[in-house]
Amino acid sequence: MTVETLGLPALPDALPRPVVDNHTHLLSTEEFSGLTVAESLRAAAEVGVGRVIEVGCDVPSSRDAVDLAARYPTVRATVAIHPNDAARIRAAGGDAGLDEQLALLEPLVAQPGVVGVGETGLDFYRTRDADGHVAQERSFRAHIGWAKEYDRTLVIHDRDAHDDILRVLDDEGVPERVVMHCFSGDADFARRCLDRGAYLSFPGVVTFGSAGSLREAAQVTPLDRILVETDAPYLTPAPRRGKPNAPYLMPHTVRFLADLLGQDLAGFCDRVVANTDAAYGWGSGD
């Protein structure tokens, strides 16, 4: 099966140097678009996206991420209960139900191939009730603790919750390595995250015409703190916006950012790799 036969966007021109997609959902991409994990990895490698990080959002998907990392040498995993899932779990089973799922998740944090804890955090866009916010914060605090205890990178999902994300981080103590997944703030919030040592990961949204404040955030981010992601199958970059996303489409975002920041494309690719390896400890005995 090829991307063309599935009705997906054509492969972009290959990048001059390999890069890493530090946040994707290969199994969701397979379900959403029909592109199998093997096909997705093969297409990505063909255009220079040589490695990916598969992100868990609940106990089953986290187990699947660990399994993919064991099966494919170019894949690493993160494990977590997504903030919106934390709210749903607590709504259905109370604190005991959420604590049960957290207890099932924790053993996965120490598994081989796991480089991060996340995506965790707060989402006040999809979860708007106070009880849901309590559940998300309870889960977020547990994940922060694991990141520090197991020396894993904390991968933060932040939607409409900037101030509360930083409040909880400051209260719990910032782990050694933090990635702001799918960074969605402006330049001021970027500086506040950078002051706490975070890496900022930019998705295809930065290519959208309406994303001026996000581009300003990218422009104030030091080159050694920038990551690039797809969050596939979501947030497909221009000029393929509206189609299913996949790791092989990441070159569109990489090229856009290199041009925005006035960087040589090959050098920017090398920077993305170095930053990803530093942010996740990939290649450092993970």
C-alpha cells in the first residue's frame, strides 16, 4: 500500500539531513488513514524522518507504544494518561478509578524504550468542569513525580491552561527535562517556559496563516530549545492542511521553520536531531 493508493498527500521532497518526529501517534494514524505502522515508518524514512517517538495517551495505548519501541529500532515511546482521559476516568470511577489506572501505568514508565512520561498536563478547552480539572491536576502531579523518580522526560499537553501548567510545575518542582508538546502559546509564554528550562515543540500549526503569535514564539526560542513534531494524525501542515497527517509530512514544517528562522536547512535538520536527543536522552543509555 502507498500513500497515493490510500488517497493521502504525496511524499514531499526529502530533507537534506535526517530529523526526528518527537511526538506522533502511529497507531492512531493507521486507524485514521489506513497507513500501517510499517508503511508509515518507511514513508517517513524515505523523506528524511528517520526516527519517531510514539506517544501513549492511556494505559492500552501506552502499552502499545512500549511494544512498538521493542519492535522497531527507530521508535521510542512515552507513556501517560492524557489529561482529558484522566477527567473521563475520574468522572466514571471517582478518585479510586483514576488511582487504579495510574497504578497500572506506572510500571510502564521503567520499561526499555520508554524515554518520556506524557502526554500529560492540563486541557481546559475540552474539559471545562471543575471536577475534571481536579482529575487532570491529580494525574499531572503523579506524572511529574514519575519523570523525576525514573529520570524520564516530562511531555506536557497544555491547552488553554498556560498559567496553571506553570503553577503546578513550580509547585512540584520542574523535572530535569521538559518538553512543551504542540506548543500553543505566544512569545511571552514561550519565554516563561524557557525560563524553566523547557524545550518547545512546534507542530504543523506554525505553518497556518492564522498562527502569527506562534511564529513569534518560535522566533524568540533559542535554536537549542526547538523541537519539531507532527502530532499525527492531527495538525497537518500547510500545504496539506485538511488531510490526515503522518510523520512523512514533517518536512513541510521543518522547511517552514528553517525559512522563518533564517537557518540553513541542513544545519537546522542537524539541530532538530541534537535537540531531540538531548531532550529525551535518546542514544544515552535509554
